[in-house]
Amino acid sequence: MTRTAVPPTRPPEPDGPRQVSKFEFNLLRILRFLMGHFPADQGLQLVRTAVSRPECISGGAVDLVQDTLSKASVLFLTRSGGWRNDKFLRANLPVAGRVWDRIPLDERALHFSRPVLDFLLWLTAEKVQETKQAWDAAPKALTPADELFFCLAFDAMRSDPDVLAALRRKDAFTRNPFCWLTNPGDVAEPDSTKPQPPDFAPVFTGQRAVLLECLQTHLTLRWTRSERAKGQIGDWKKMRQQGQAEHAALRAFLQAADAARRTDLARFVLRTNAAVLQSDMTPVFWTGGLQGSGPPRLADRLETQRSALALPRQMETLEEWQARARSVGYFDEDYQAAQMWKAEWETTQGDRVAARARAAVEMLEPLRGPATPGPAAAGGGPTTTENPADSPG
């Protein structure tokens, strides 16, 4: 964390146990809550409570903030997948090892800037759901570590509807690519018919790409859990909004990954589909919890059900990547990257997964006749159906 990115502080304190004020104590507890090291119910209570803000905070409190940010962030990234002996592309060539083996130290060092501390001060002093003091951070002013922190903060507080509504008005969250990869349904505007995710191109360069390497396992688990929970969603509007946000985020992300030639950073999409589509599935797996007959128009009901299958619909793009990888020759520039993708596809039984995804999606196309199998259909189950899924479920 850069030491220049702090507000005015009191003179340095002598060595020994840190002495902090009540305000600073609350700020540190909120920070620990946002990083997953403090009970959520108590953390949200602090967020919803206003405390008189002092003119400055002590140097000891700033040191504790820096120490908590650095240790908790590294621990989170390590647990999320950085510890794995995995393989990722570097200069378009596969490089194996744990993150500290693959990436030089200067590219792994996390730097937190002024907006993080300003946010913690605002969060401690204000009732976020009834704030009278404006706060936001311009996306261009944030470092990769800042974006990761705001993603974790958003995830920690999104369970409170009032706080979530306040956070949705902040560019620090709504234009944050990591927020869109972990919680697209929550970060998108609830009444938007065409969600607008941020530009994902920066995620595939520099330290953001390193963070995304560490988050592959975390993202796989998050999306798998989200897909399996869709069957419990009873509200048609909520299902449609969440599905549309997921589809917009995944489509934009995969397009950016393809353009950056970093398909390895999209492996969580393939792995999540493989985890969910372990057998032949019908749309009821995703939409079985919807209550009532839904919207009066058949087109709206079908669109809601299509939206629920946002993740399986991405297998069409991944299937195209696999077909292209198969066409890369030994002397082509992308040969090793293509071999790496084909190995991942084979490990996850991509042909079978793609066939199951295609079959589930086509069940929601009542006007489509028998379809021609895709380029990878030979490896799996049924690819066509004529069932016009025009019922609510």
C-alpha cells in the first residue's frame, strides 16, 4: 500500500501495542468484516451506524489498515487458487507453477491507493443506506488491488438490500470488472433490460491478469453455486434480471479474452459448465422454482427461461475456440496455447458438456426444428429436441 495515499495523521506513536480511538476501532472492524475476518451480522450493523468522524486518524491506525489489507488480500488470493500448481499463458507460452513461481515479485506486489482509505472513512462515519456525504471513486484512479478490494467489499455487503441499493450508485462497484465477474446479478441495475458491463480488456494485462489467474478456482465455485441455486428462485423478474446480467457479463468477458489471446483465463466458464452439466439436463434444473404462470406473454416467459441458462449458452463460444484450436498446426505461432486449451477441453470432457448445454438450450426454442450437431457434438448426449417449453417451468 502506498504510504502517500493517506489523510493527515497525528505524530508517530512509540513502539508497543497500538492505541486507537473508538472511530478507528470501528473502522478496523469494518475492514476485517469486508475481508472476511469478522462476523457479517456485526459488520453490517457497523456499516448501518453513523459515528462522528475525527479530523484525522492516527499513524498507528493507518499502519493497522495497511497491515490488514496486505495480509488479508494475500491470504484471500492464495486460498482462492494462487497456491495451486497450475499452468497459464505468459507471452503466449504455457508456464507452470504456483503464482509465486510463475510471476516475478514486482508484478505480484499489491498497491492500495487513497480511494480505499477514503471509502473506509466514509463507511465508518456514515449510515451507508442513508448517507448525507457523497463518496465515489473514479474507475481510472483505481489500482488492480483497489478493484479487488472493492469487489470483496461489495460481496460482503450485498446481502443487505438497503446497502446494496446504495452501492449500486457508485462507479467504484458498477464499473468494476471483478464485481461483474463475481456478482453480475447484484451489481447490474435491477430495472435495466440491457445490462452494460465494463470494458474487460484491462483484466487481461498486467497485474489484473495475475489476479484473475489466482481467482479461477474461486470463480468456478461461485458460478457453480449460483447455477445450482437458480432452481430456488421463485420471482420471474429477478430470474430474468440476473440471467440477462450474467449473459452480458460472460459474453463481454469471453470476447475480451479471445481478443487478448488469453483463453486460459476463461477456463472457469468451461469448468463451471462441466461441474453443472454432469448429466443430461432440462431447463427445469434452472427454472423449476419459478412461481405462478409468469408474464402474460409467451415471449416474455421464454425470454426469462432463456436468461436463466446464461452460462450453458456460453458453451457455443467455447466450442468455437476448441474447433479453432484443432486447426492450429505445429509450426503456427499459437500452437502451444492451442494445445493447452485442447488439454483443458479433454480433461473436462468438453464435447460431452457442449452437447448437453446445446440440448438444454434448444429445449427453449419452440419454433426451431431438429438442429445440425455442432463441431463437438460427437462426444456427448442428445443435441436436439422439439419440446416447445412454453410452460412456466
